Amino acid sequence: MGGFDFSKRDSFGSRMGVIMAAAGSAVGLGNIWRFPYILGENGGGAFLIIYLIIMFSIGIPVMMSELLIGRRAQRNPVGAFKVLAPGKQWYLVGMMGIISAFMILAFYTAVAGWTLEYIYQTLIGGFTAKSSADLATMFESFRSDSLRPALWFAVFMAATAGIVLGGVRKGIEKSTKIMMPLLFILLIVMCVKSLTLHGAGRGVEFLFRPDFSKITGTTVLMALGQVFFSLSIGMGTIITYGSYIQKDNNLAGTAVEVSLIDTFVAVLAGIAIFPAVFAFGISPESGESLTFIVLPGIFQQMTGGMVFAFMFFLLLALAALTSTISVLEVIVAYFSEQLGLTRRMAVLLATLSMFILGISASLSLGVMRNIRLFGLNIFDLFNNTTANILLPLGGLLIVLFLGWFFPSRDIRDELSNNGTLAVRYYSLYRFIIRFVAPIAITIVFLNGIGLLKI
Ligand code: TRP
């Protein structure tokens, strides 16, 4: 079990590879499954506006912060804080990230597994002649089955492990360069189909016309949680990817591009889904079942619906895969660099422990539904605590670290590539990480968990 040889650290090969891998991490079930139902439950257009404000004012600066921590330290999240703040407790932020990574991967890969079941169902004609009630029963009985969800989880986890085993350049970069363009094409086709349905206009209106009376403290917390989740920030995924980025990359530019791609895909997913939802007279507030119950019902009534259903669930699976690899990579980088395991051993150990956690999350909607903590089953516990608590908390600590405890000079050097790039945004960025982001995250967070009432 020799130590890790840092001179042989893997890295991304090209600028394009960096964008594809990072956008691949960001774009995922968060955009296509989570964003539409959270938006639907939280007032449509009004939610979108709050979301965009938080994205630009907090999301992008936090992403820049993670990229720069990673690239400066050339380490996994735990190692990064140990290098940048030797002898201090900051590495615990990295540890929290590793714990979040396990929790996210558990429920996220479970949902990714459902998409495989649904791809399979489109192939065997499983939705044919089913009423919405039948589809709801079908989804519930699938989710509560004691074997199938766990099986699909295992398949998805194995695919994720296979890519991560290939390494950063030959596994992650190479595969995302193929999957991301494909995902984009599928999404555009879905949007065109949805917009050309009769009655699509009301869906577009729901998405883009804000009703501000719908905004409450919870809306803002949900939007904040969604921005963090969607950008993959707050737990060290971006620190890890940042650590594989070349020294001549413009980190601020990368953060902006990745965030814009991510936001664009979320909006496109809204355009692919809401016009269809309204065209078929369904309430946008259907919650998380939107993707797995409502949409199959809609596909079934469309001409050529099964082709679109197949494309849609394939789109989801691809989006999920480019994200699960980024989360697994965090754990693998930690295991290999901090514990000195080989990549192969690290992948094996991470995957085996994920099997236990993930299968529990999968089955917590069925046979294990009576195991509860704080009134939540394992799945909801992982889903809610990560997005609404651990990620914002991680983001808060990351900006506090850079804003108040790390030399401003070093931050500037890292963002400007030692003075070769102009960093005109620097004072704005510094003001955000010192004041705006910490205060906003704290208020939204305390309000959301009920400790502060505004
Ligand atoms: N951002 C991804 C999505 O929207 C999910 C994801 C990948 C993630 N890595 C993460 C979420 C790290 C939080 C933290 O689907």
C-alpha cells in the first residue's frame, strides 16, 4: 500500500475536455429530473428568476472558488485543505465533502437506475395502453420491489466504476466528450417536439411568466439548494476536477461557461417538459413523479411517443452517468491520494461500499421503508440533507476559507495565472466571497431550517 506518487497525477488533456467533464458533472438528473419538479412545486417563472439571481451572484463565485482551491493544491478535497492550510482543521470541510459524496451517490445512482428500467420498459412496450393510474401503480410497485431497483442500481454503479477506473483523461474526459454532445442533441429534439404540441403555449408561460406572490423563504432555500446541487458545488467535486486542470486555463471563464451550459440545459429541460405537461392538461405540481409517471403518460398519447420516451430516458441516463462519475472520482481521489490505495483498489473499495449504501437507498422506498431518521426514509434523508444542508454549508465554509483565511495575493495569482490574465472582476469576486455569499447562504439556510423567520 505505498504512498501516492504525486508526480504521476492524471490531468485533463484539453480545454474542451475540461468544459465537457465539468459541464458533464453539472448537467445531470438535477437539471432534467429535479429542476422541473422543484420549479413546478415552487411557482414556475418566479422560481426561475430567483434561481438565476442566485446562480450568478453566488453559484458562479463558489464554482470559481472550488476550481481555484483544487488547481492551487493539486489534490482531492481533503488533501487540498491540508496543503493550503497545513495544521488547521479546514480539511474537515473536505471530509464533509467525502461524506456528502457517499450520500449523493447513493440516492442519485438509485434514480439513475430507474432510468434504465424505464429505457427497458420503452423497449418492451411496457407503457402501452396504461392509464395514468396504471402508470402510477407501475412506478410505485417498481420502486417498492425488493430486487429490481437494486439490480439497476448495481448496473449503473458498475458503468460508473468502469469509466472512473479508466482514469481522468482516458476515462472521464474521453467519455464525457462523447456523451455531452449526444445529450444535447437528444434534448433539442425533445424541446422541438414539446413546443410543437397543441396547447404548448401555456407551459412556456408557466416557465417564463413570474408570479411573485408565490415566493416565500422556502422558495429561496429551494432555489439555493438547487443551484448548489445543479452546479455540483459545495462538496468538492469541482475542487477535484479543478485539481486536474492545466495551469494556463482561465478558471473564471471556465466557471462562467460551465454555469451557463448548466443553466441553459435546465431551461431547455423545462421547455421540453412543461409545454407537454400543459398540452395534456396535467398539473405542473406533480412533484418528483413528474418524470416517471406524468411523462410516460404523455409519451403514450403522442404520435411516435415510444421513440421519444426512449430518447428521453436515454437522455436522463447519459446526463446521470456524466455526473455519477464526477462524484465517484471525488471518493476515488481521496482514497488513492490520502490513503495510498491504487486507483483500482480505490474504485473497488468505493464501489463496494456504495453498493451497501445505494442498495439501502434504493430499497428504502420499498422493503426498507420503515427505517427512518428524523421522519425521513434513507432516500429522502440523503436527498434533502445533501442539497439543503450539507452543500450550502460546504459552500459557506469554502468561501469563508478563501475570503477570510487564505492570502488574497495567492487567490489573485491563481485566478490570473500568475499575472498573465487580467482579473478586472477581482474586487467584485472578493466582495462576494467575503460578504455577499456568506451572508446570503447563512440567512437562507437559517430561514429554511426554521431558525430564522423572514
Ligand atoms: N450536478 C449534478 C446534477 O445536477 C449532480 C452532481 C454531481 C452533484 N456532482 C455533484 C451534486 C456534487 C452535488 C454535488 O445532476
